[in-house]
Amino acid sequence: MTRSSSVTLLGTLFANVMCLLGLSPLVAQEALGKDVDSRPNVILIMTDDQGYGDMSCHGNPYIKTPNLDRLHDEAIRFSDFHVDPTCSPTRAALMTGRYSSRTGVWLTYAGRHHLRRDETTMADVFSSNGYRTAIFGKWHLGDNYPFRPHDRGFDESLIHGGGVIGEAPDTWGNDYYDDTYLRNGEPERVTGYCTDVWFDEAIRFAERNRGRPFFIYLPTNAPHGPFHAPIEYVQPYLGRQEIPESRAWFYGMIACIDQNIGRLRTRLEALDLAENTLLVFLTDNGTSGGTTLKIDGKYHSHGYEAGGYNAGMRGQKGCAYEGGHRAACFLHWPNGGLISPHDVGEMTAHIDLLPTLIGLCRLKAPAGVDFDGRSLAPLLQGQGQTWPERTLFVHHQGRFGQPVHEGLPIKYKDFAVMTDRWRLVGKELYDHSADPGQRTNVANQHTQVVTKLTQAYEDWWTDISERFEEYCPSVVDPEQQETTLLTCQSWHGDAIPYNQHHVRHGMQGNGYWVIDVAQSDEFLIELRRWPRELDVPMNALVPPETPDPKRHHAGYRLLQLPSRELTVVRARLQVGDFDQSVTVEQDARARRFTVPLPKGQHRLQTWFTNEQGDSRGAYYVYIERSRKN
């Protein structure tokens, strides 16, 4: 037996004895002393668009998730755990321990998904405490300096661009297989299916850093659509009457995640790291593909379960009802005394995880940070009887298909105020203890509760809205990022072409970016319809991908808008005091402008005008220091 194994056994046995004596597991760990058990490694896995009900351990009768079930059965589970209803906001709150809108993040695009640069991230905290830090998967909090993960405390990162593989900021043509991702900001071609790649990277990082504490953030992009997965994971669900084809592919993506979680845990055991690794698993919002909802006989995202499985909840991703934001959260750490699997029923949230990890890992807390969350250590120690009453807030600011313009938060839009008993959803009130499915609005019977919770929302809004008017601009600093790439997904405007299908189709829309020039200089600004990696004329047609039935859901074809020729004849750039319009040759791949820019913030907007006089913004804009310098 190795020294590490004997220490692990001693720690576990001692913790059990201390628990029998009525002492908390974490007190037991402290009694052993820091010289016996070192600070834990931490691996935080978060899946994308997998709902609370999309796993068999939560009662789903259709999908099989044996490795998640095993983790669930060995872990402490927070059964009333809440996140934001969409991707970027949940990630911002998780990384900071603060409400997402307070950090500058309330949308998933339009420049309102950039985590404000003065926020302290979870990676910053671990790094400053001597941990090696890494992220593998989906970041979705900004694609340019200073918002990239390696700008925010991560020693190593391998991520895709944007929020979904195949969105406008991602490498053109990525389709979940053998893609080009960004390694610390530089493109790198990988081999394999995306989920396998992320877990491979995590395993290798653990192997390289087994001699010192490490923090791995492993946010998968799956099972977010489009629903692509190797057919062997999908096959068990295809052809079953109770499972629509699209859901079979959705389940296949989850099955692949489940298999990789088992593979990761097996490798940690082989490396003698499993006992002193704090493993956290959570989901990022309500399900996107696991249920069919109806209300008054019509399909609606705010409706009730009518097909699939949603653990009895109302609503799904993108709404303020319970199904939009109640998430799974499991914690497992044998050496930390978390050895008595059970459910914790008190209301908790993503904003609690960073304060909790600071406490569990004995980290020095960052100075001057005012967390909205609180450490869950008392609940993990079985001290729920002293847990104070609390009120939590959720709002959904998404507005896909609508003009975004400035993209400012909208008061009273899709919000919930939550206590252990009550859920105020807009003007509706639900008694969560008696009606967890939110079918009976009892606002008229409990007007004082409505008044109290509405006032709590008013106070919360006043508190979080102090900096809503601020932009989170990409910083143009060639010393930090040689080329700043602005994509249409991040402009503030009337219509946002956020994925590559919109670009291929020539979606009409326009908007502006806000940039912050670090030092006065002369810059080369290049306007393109297609990204550089395609290297085709802006008036060329780029055909859609050909789906592979063994790797891509057939419904993916429905997303692929036909390519449209734009016949661009003029290009215009306006930034700061610079405003110039020039002719575009028929075979031009780009139109370049040499622009002197003073230090500070500037609005940058572009126009491509075609032969018919119609205009739209340039989908891709590259900014570099002028070659003259």
C-alpha cells in the first residue's frame, strides 16, 4: 500500500469515527492536521443544456446514465439547487460567486456575455493559492482579451469559440469532430469527438500535475444542440416510439458524457488521486431536449410535461419557472469527510460554489470581493438546523429573434423570487412545498407574500443594476493579443447573426462593437464576409456541410440555411472620428483600412452595400497593428 493510500484509509476511517461521535466530517479532517491530508484537487464538471431530469438517478425512465448514477449514489446532492436559465449567465455566476447581471453578463451574445474585467474568477482564486488551473470545453464569457480564460486565471485552456460549436466566433466548419479549437488563444487541430477531447485533456492535465494541487474546470458543450454524437451512443434510443429521433440524439450525447465521467473516475483511481479529489458535477440550466411541454393544449416552453421527462417541473431552458433553472449538483470528496451520501434539501445556488470551495480547500479568499453566495459547508457538515432563511433571484433576459440594440436588462422580464416555500414568478405565486409542479397560482390568497417578495425583487434590482449602462469592450492591445477578431455575434444591433448558418445565408442586420484601445497607435482594420480560414472572396458562395448519418442528427439539415451571394460593391468603416467608404472589387476577399486610433473607448461599425443598395454589417472584423509600425 502506498503512503497516499494509507493516508487516505486513515483519513476515511478517522472521519467515520468522528462522525459517529457526533463531530462534523470537516472537523474530523482538521483533527488529522494539514500535514496528513493535503489540499484537495478539484474537478468541476458542468454539462450544457442537460436538465435536472436528464439522468436515470433522478427518475428518468428512458435514458441510462450508470456513471452519473454511481456518482449520485456516492455524493452529497443539493436537491433544491438553482442556476440561471441560460448558458453565459450561469457561467458568470459560477466563476464569481456573484449574480451574473452584476458581473456584466445577462445575455449569451451581443457583447452582453463578457465577464467584466474587474471580476475575480474561481480560477484566479485557485491560481493565487498555488493550484495549477485548466479549462477544457465551453467558456462562453468572451472571445477576446481580456475575457479569454487564459486572461482570467487559467494556466491552460482548450476551448471552442462562442457558446456553441459552429457559432460565428468558432473556427469555420467545426462540427464536433476533429475540430480546430483554441489552446491558450492559439488555434490547434484536434482529433476525435468533442466530449472525448475535453475529458482526454482533463485526464492528461491530472497526470501531469499529480504532484501538486490542481483545479480543472470541465464544462462540456454537450448535450447542447445541434445534436451530434457517435451513433453507438444514439443507437439504444433510436426507433423507440416513446423517444422522438431528436431526443434519441440528445440522449446519445448525454450517454457519451456519462461514459467519459466513468473513464475519468477510473483514471483518477489508477493515479491514486480519487480519494483526495473534490469532484463537483452540475448542470447549467433547464433541459433543452429532454421533454415536450404543453399548456392549454399547445406546445410552449413555459408549459407542463407532456412527453419525455422533466422530473415533474414546469418549464425548460430559458424560462423563470422551476424547469428553467433548477439544476443537479453533486459533491464527492472522500478525504474531506464527504462520505455519507444524502440529499440536502435547503435552497442553494451556483453563486454558493465559489465560497464553498474556498472554505473546503482552505484557500485565502480574494480581498474586496463581496459574494452574493454563501459557503455551503454548514450544510455539508450536517448543520442544516442553523441554516438561515434566504431569498434567491433568477431572471431570464434572453431575446432571440428580437432586436437587441443596446442589450440592456429589462426590468420585470421573466423573473422568479424564491424562498424555501414560495416561488414568485412574475405576478404569479406558487407554494413550492405543496405545488412543486407550479400548477396553481395562489397569488390572490397570499397577497402579503406577493408584496413582500415583489419588494425583495425591487431591492435586488436596485442593487445589481448599478453598472448596467457600462460596456464590457474588447481591449485592442497588440502586446496581449496580436489580432483582435470581432464577429457579428457580439455587435449591439437590430438583428444578430450569431451562428455560421446566418453568415452563410447573408442574414441582414447591423450593429456596432465597443472597443477599448490600450495605447494610441495606427491599426489595420480588415472587413470580411467570410473568416480568414476560409480564404474565399466575399462574394463567393460557401456550400453547407454534408451531414454524416453516423455522426450528425438528420435534423441538422433543417438548420442549414442556403448560401446567399451578396454582390458587395462598397464597404464602409466608422470608428471614432474615422469614417470612410471604398469600392469592393468582385474577387476581393477583404477590404482593409489603415486607421489611427487614440487611446480609449470607441464605437466601431461597418457596412457592406450590394448592387441593389441593401446593406448589412461585416460579419468578421480583424484589428491588428499597422504593418508600418
